Amino acid sequence: MEYIAHLQKDKKLAKILGSEVHELTLHKNIPLRLMASIMSQQLSTKVAQVIYRRFLELYKGKEPKPQQVLDTPFEKLRGIGLSNAKVSYVQNVARFCIEHKITDKKLLAMPNEEIIEMLTRIKGVGRWTVEMLLMFTLGREDVFAPDDLGIQQAMVKTYRLDNSNKKEFREKMIKLSEKWKPYRTYACLHLWKYKDTPKVNKETRTA
């Protein structure tokens, strides 16, 4: 993969790249993926999958359109295990997508920052949520998520960064990520992988 050779120019990052090569995938029905990401926030992957399956069952197993979600009674959405706040946020997404005619075609034609600026206007949707959408739904290669805890932990370990001053720490992370362009998403994938390896977790616990 072309991105590997580019990321290997960063000698510290090169040490953690490993042998695995990551590929990005484009998924359809982006508005629904955004709703799903809100449903899964602060939940384990297993619980999130159960809730999403229950959500689809409300629509006979088929992926609903935003209008269908908006037409679903509040209590029915609460019944699948969502909090009041999450139901409101999911409805906010559905309403916004209808009002602004958000389609896959429209989003795919937009640059990353424009998508972030637009979708973070929805109450309940933060920058991190949109960054994850860009990476894992739109398959964008050059996205960096400095507010992701896993990325932060991996970069502290890899670059021996001091994270006591949050603002300075964030600025250092962004500066380091500049050299990964235009493949910052892949760098994030490798940092997540590195953070989740047992060796790193063991070292972190004993440090």
C-alpha cells in the first residue's frame, strides 16, 4: 500500500506500523450511519450492535429513511434501549437530513471540513462523531481525530508526549500529524491498533 511508505518517513510511527495493511470502505446511507454512531456513543461494541439490531427490527429489518425515523414515536425509540437524549439526537439528525436534503451524493461531493462544519450544527453531533463518519463511512483517507482518547493514549506512548496541559498537548498532536498527510486516517488506524495490543496495555498498566 502506498500509504505505508509515506507513514514510514515518520521514524517513531514506523516502529508501530506492524505488518497489517488497512483498507477503507465506503458505506451507503450516510444519514443512517450518523444516527447509528449517535446510538453507539459511550457503549461497548456488543451493546451497540444489540441496540442497532433492535432499531432495524422496528422497520422489519430494513434500513429506514430519515422520514421513517422521524415518524417513529419517541417511546418506541426509547423502547430499544436509547436514553431520552439519544432519541432526541437521532431525531435531530433525521430532521436535519430532511430539511437540508442530505444525501450520499451530496456528502460525497463535499470536502471534509465542510462536512464537519455542516453536520456539527446538529444538536448532539460533535466534531469527533463526524470525524468517525468521515473515516469509517465515507472512507476518507486524510482525517485526524485529536480528541479521540485512544489516539491520545497511543501518541503519548509513541512520542513520549506530556499531556498535562490539554491545549499544548492537542497542538503537539496536530503538528505531528501534519507529516502524515494525506494519509492521516491510516495513521489513526495503526495508532488504535497499537494501543489495543496486549503488550502496550501491559506496559501502560505497570508504568
